[in-house]
Amino acid sequence: MADCAATVQLVSTPCAILANNSSQCTVHVTATSDCYAPDILAETCQVSKIAIKDAMQKGAVWLKRSGYKEHRIRKAKFQLQAGDSLSLYYDAQILSLIPPLPRLVARQKTYSIWYKPADLLTQGTLYGDHCSLLRYVEKQSDFGPTVKLIHRLDREAQGLVLLAHNQRAAGALSGLFQTREIEKRYWGVAHGCVGKVGETLTCDSALDGKEACTLITVREIVPNCDVSVLDILLQTGRNHQIRRHLSMLGHPLVGDARYGKARSGASLQLCACYLGFICPLTGKNRSYSIKPPVYAKDEV
């Protein structure tokens, strides 16, 4: 193999690995001859080969090759070709995280339902995917790399997530969300008195210029904490829809630092607790639920 050669573009500040100090760098390189990713990247930044190999395994290295969609590469011995573009998105703090583990709730032949705990991503970012539900399931021998994510749940939220086991199932199940033929219910705790117990409010304020509708039913008022326990039916699926709609109503979710006021370390009180639909592959009526978490008064 020819000596490693590349044209290099460094982005952000120079990277250095310092003890007890998180390091960050973004590097873009283009190979001018055949070589391996750890070699070419180690020559262009101050990250060690060992750290680069770890970053590759955790999904922080991306390959762009002519004729192919950009994708992650994980194997250190994957051979680059002249003209390949390689990107490293290195953040030592992110790569050092130990993700909470998800739990399999139900498994069918073509899809499965998983419980995603708070602080676990649904899918990865440029900086890696080892802290994501999708990557966890991909690594399980019973599922493998063909699993497809059907919908997302905020990192801070917990609850049920649907994964398809192949492309055909993914297309069919995704259609349920597009045609609004899936029932999605959430448990949440919001600041203040949202309404009378049993009352249902409709929030249909558009989000990002698109139609959005959230039905909010008050299940309990906790007067000593000045919060409301809610049953939430999501009729559309806009980005952060529940959190934004409740904030618009003047009752942000407890623990929502983005759209409300949350004390440091408070957890978001939002759980996706029910999914119901007619399976487009079998025609059978399916419903999956988990018991909502117990409201922790010290989260206020």
C-alpha cells in the first residue's frame, strides 16, 4: 500500500488531548492515495490512533465516497481510496459517556417496541451513536443492522419507541405516522393548574409554519406543588410539539430547561406511555403501553 497522503481541512480550534479536560475537534480530509482512516486522521490532528479507533467504533468518523451516500465507518482496517473524503467529529466528553440501557417491551416478526430511558438518544449525531437506542439494537445479534427507526423521542424524554426490522416494514409503519393512523399518548407533569380535573384542552397553534394539534387532559392537580398531571394525545408530530405547546399555554413541563424554567439537574417529566395502531402488515389491532412513572415532587 502506498504511503498515506491527504489534503486536509481543520475546523474549529486545534485539538489536544489533555488530562481531565474534554477535547474537541472537527477534521475533514481527502485521501490522495489508498490508506487507513486511523493513519490519515492521526497525521492531521493531535488525537491518538487509539482514541481515533475508539471514535470510529462509536460512530464519530464519516466517509463520503463518490457514488455513495455519506455514512459512518467503524472498522480501523477499512481501506480508503484516493478521492475518499473523511470527517472526524471528535468530542472526548461525548465519547466517554456511558449510556443508560433500553428495554425490549414487545417483539413481533417485523417490528419491536422498546422502552427508551431519559438521556438516551433515539438515534446518533455527527459526534457518534453509541449513546443511542438505534445503535444499541443494531448491535444485538437477534436484530442486526437492518433495523430502522420509525419515529423519534426527545433525549430528555422517556418512553416507547417503534423500530422496524426491515425496509418493507419500515415503509409500512412509517405510513401510519404520515396518515395519522397511530395513537400516541404521553404522561406529563406541567407547572401550574392547566385546567379542571377531567377537562380536555386543545392546542392547535402552528409550529414552524405547519399544522400542529395536541389534546391535553388534566388527570390530577397537585396543589402543594402547583403542578398538573396530564394525559396527552399527540395528533401531529412536530419537533418538540408537546413541550412547545404547553409552554405556549403558560404551563411548561416540569424539568424542561429549554421551554420553561427548570432547576439544575431536574429531569423532564414526559413519558411516551402508549402506542396503538392496526398493523399494516397483518391487519391486526395492536396496542402497547407502559406504566407512567411516579411523579417525584422534588423535581419541581
